Amino acid sequence: MTRQKALLLQEKHGPFAVAEKDIPRPGPGEILVKVEAAGLNPVDWKIQKYDILVDSYPVVLGGDIAGTVVEVGEGVTEFNEGDTMCVRGGFQHYAIVVAEIAAKVPSRISLEEAASVPLAFVTAAFGLYGSGREGETSRTGLAAPWQEGGQGKYEGKPILVLGGASSVGQYVIQLAKLSGFSPIITTASPHSENLFKSLGATHVIDRRAPSEQLQATIFPMLSSPLLHVYDAISLWETQRIGYDMLAPGGSIIVVLDRAIQIDEHSDKRFVRVVGNAHDLSQRNDARAIFSHLPVLLECGDIRPNPIEVLPDGLRGVIRGLQRLEESAGSSLLLVRRILTELHLSGSASTGHRIQCCATCAVSMDVENRMKTLTMFVVSCSCSMSGFRTMARQTFRISPCHREVSTSTRVSTRF
């Protein structure tokens, strides 16, 4: 069997190291992808530091990837060669992708940019338009812009996006524009106001403003009752602001668990989103998103978030994860690697590039004014199904890391 390079976390709390491992073969409905760019997510350094989510070592971590298909499994008809994968294990030269939740990358989008899209975009779209996981009944009921009559459907209706500078927040703004929402109000740094307005925001409010000032500034901007809030940060403070501003009957979408106390008799709804395209209960939503994503990127309706490309391939991942841990920046980092060609028997015809998403989620509780962060990974493929039943574990972060969330990610170029 042909061997490949991979970045392994060799033991609990241990260092990352580049080593060799076998190249897997795709099963039915799967694709083998040569990884050329991969996203770094906060969950990667947190697994190493806090020993969460992993029950055996060594393990290959890694999130969103983009690359080229080199072999197609039985029953796959929509791809030939050039996909990105949606599985933990992205920090390696070759990986397995589930074909039905992958998307071809348009020629106008680089592989580096493509690797920055899937997780954040899926999280944004699942929150706004998803039908929900099993057991979840509280959903927004919004029609997606790729559904019949969905584009521009909500013209004149306001939406508030808390955390517009986050990776998820930037895609929420763009999707809200496609859906016709107006005004689109977001909280972010005023220094980047032009960026957010180019994405579709009509108003950019300083995220550092006190709660009372935010409300006093935002309420006069509303053209009608505020029924939709997307909290892409979802800390106690932002959840409190969003929920208090929400009109009766409205929905607040959060990417972390509910952290505030609410009136159980209120008709305001919390919608908890997990951007897991591999969750079978969300698979229909995922298929729809990935089938329309190439067109959205090709025509410019969706623009990838700003990225930074880091050097040194797999070894550059280590420095990228250190930067993620030290900073809560809103941009994505990419680590670059150059692959040597491997000739595999039974490989499919070449042609297409695709992308799909990594899967991780974070929930948050409040305990004695200290944020307690709980992270878990839902299975990303058949081979990782053991993660589906893993008990969640808890760790603490200092107040200086308050804004670190799943929407702050790093990507890698291999």
C-alpha cells in the first residue's frame, strides 16, 4: 500500500510530528482526495492542550480541506477528480471525502479560498435555513435563497448579526442579503466597516459599545419588529443583547449552547445550530447547500472570507495552531504545502475540484462568571463514527479568550 505524510498528534498533551501512514482507499459513495489546502480550527489546538474528543493516539487532526480527486469509490457519479473533504484528519496528503456533501470549486476561486468556506458557510446556512437535527423543533422557518421564491423574499424585514467579523458572521451577512433582509445590522469593528458593507450590511455598530448603547442605537434603525437575530459569538453578553432586542415570536440563532436564563413562557425562540454536514439528520440540508454552493461562488453572490496563507506545509500547521490559540482574530490562516505526485492504481479520470466542510461544535455554560467551554466533535465519516457517542468534556478559558469560538478558524495550504 502506498504511504503518505501526515501530521500526527502522537500522545495525550504531546507534540505534533510529521510521520508516514497508509493512504486509504475510498469505499462506496466516497472519494480519495489529494489535500492541497486545509483549514485550521480552534478545536485542533484544544484537543492537544485539553485532551478532549480523542480516545486513542496517534491521531490525525484537521478540518476543512480543498484538493483534487485521485480515486472515486463505487456509486459516485458526480465527481471525477478534484474534491475537498469534510472530515477530521485533514492534516495529511490524502483523505477520504463523502461525495454527496462535497462541492466543486469554481475556477475563479483558489483552493486556498475554497478551504476557508465550508464549515463557516454551512454553520451560517444551517442556522438561517436548516430544518434542524433530530429532536430540534425550533427553527426559523426561513426559505433559503436557492429555493423557489426564496431570493429576496424577506425584503424590508430587519436582521441583526452579532459578531459580523467572525467567519460565520460574514457568511450570515451575505446570505441575509441574498434573502432580501433590510436593514442588515451587524456588530463589528468600525475599522472594517467598508468590508462588512461590501458584504451586504447596511449598518455597522461598534461591537465594544455597552449593551444599553447598542440597543439605543439599533432600535431606531428597525423598519419593523426584529424577528431574526444571528449571534455568531454566542457568549453570555451577546446572547443577552440579542434576546432582549428580539421581538415577541422571533428567533435568536446561536452557535453555542444557551447561556442565559429566559422566561420559559416567552414565545421568543432559541435556535442552536451545529454546522455538521455529516449528521444524517441534517444531510438533506447539507446536500442542498453543497449542490448550490459552486454557483453562489462562481457568480460572486458568496465571497470567501479574507485569508492568510502560511508557509512550510504540514510543519506550518503547528505554528498556525499556536497563533490561533494566542489570538482571537477573525481572519483565516492557511498553511501551504506542495505535494509530490503519487500514482495510484484504479484512480479516476481527473477534472474537478470540490470543497466540503469540517465538523466541530462548541457549547458554553456560565459558571461563577468564568466561561466554561465544552467542545465536542460529531463524526465526520464512517471511519470516525466512534466520536458520535463520545461524552463531552469541559475545560476553562481565561477572560482574555472570550471571543474564541468555532467561527475563528485557521486554514492550511498543503
